[in-house]
Amino acid sequence: MKVMIAGAGSVGSSIARELVINDHEVLLIDIQPEMAEREDLEGVRWLIGDACELAVLQQARLEDYDVVVSASGDDKVNLVVSLLAKSEFGIRRTVGRVNNPKNEWMFDDAWGVDVAVSTPRLMTALVEEAVEVGDLVRLLTLKTGEVYMVEFTVPHDSALIGRTIGRIPWPEDTTLMAVVRDKTPFPPSADDVVEGGDEIFFITTPQAEPLLRRTLRDATR
């Protein structure tokens, strides 16, 4: 997969490093020339320039890429890059970093953003996940705010324990995507039995999330 990342700061660099390790082709675009002199990003291609400028993206031949990640520390930049990627180059998948949670509402398909990743919200979610076993934690907002990825860690006194996933009345518009047990993820089946400490990941909608929260809350009483 070919991925262009706009912004070679700590976030963009970390994403690039992981993608290269997983054998993806990565281009980093940054306006600061010294960024390309770093030695900790082997295997990454560089283009020095302003990713908000159409000429720079044309020079990068952005139309050849599968995914564009706007990872700068400036929300305005991330929105412009996402919009150009979609409208001018037809990129099928764009991911935009949200730095200020107040701007999250703008990161939708009107600005060409397929997936908005809010760093503050994600950090908050990780903190909540560490201390709030038994509560539903929202991790990501997908597809213009119409879909959420959420996580629930099953308490060891939950009434869900011992029940098969297929017999639990999950709300409509909610899909159980994965279970992590003993640090090992697996795709759940209807016959899998819930165990204490399971981390369960769902895709749900804003309308279904309160119902899912209630279902899980009632089971933990």
C-alpha cells in the first residue's frame, strides 16, 4: 500500500515508522528541510514542501497513492490536505489528525476526511480504559461522525461472563468486531463465551451507543 503522510512531527513520524515496518511504501511531506536529514526513518521517501500547495502534491504524484494521512499539528493544514487529496486526486482513503477537540466537527466528508483521529480524545480514551473497567470507552469517530469505534472491558463480576456472544441482545446498528483476551485478539463468533477481563471492540452509531451502554451497564450490576 502507498501512503502519503503530511507532517513529519512525532505523530507523522511514528505512523511512518510503523507502516515501513509493515512493508508499506511511505512518502513524508514536510515544509522543514532538516526533517529529511533524520536517521530514525529508514525506508521513508521525502518531499520537502508545503502539503497545502497543489503544486507540491502534483510533484508527489499523489494520484498514485492509496491513503493520505494529514498528521500535522495544525488542524487547518490537515483539513486542507484532506480536501485536496479527495477533490483533486481522488484518494480513496483519508485520515485526518484532530489537534483541538473543538474542531472535530469539521473533520467530515465536506472536508474530504474519511476518518478523524482526535489525539486528545484518544489519549483520554486510553486513560479511561485504564481506570474505568466496566464502562464503554469511545476510541475513534469514523465516517463523518456517523460511526464510532468503542471498547468495553468486562469486569470480573459481570453478568456477561459465561454467556455466549450470540445470546446477548446487542442493539441494532451495533457490530461486535473483535475481542482481546490475554493480549491476543480474535474475531468473535456467536458461540464464543465471554470471560472476565475480555476487551470487546464494537462499531456502533451515535443513536445505538446509549443502548449499548445501557446493555453493558445493566449486565455489570
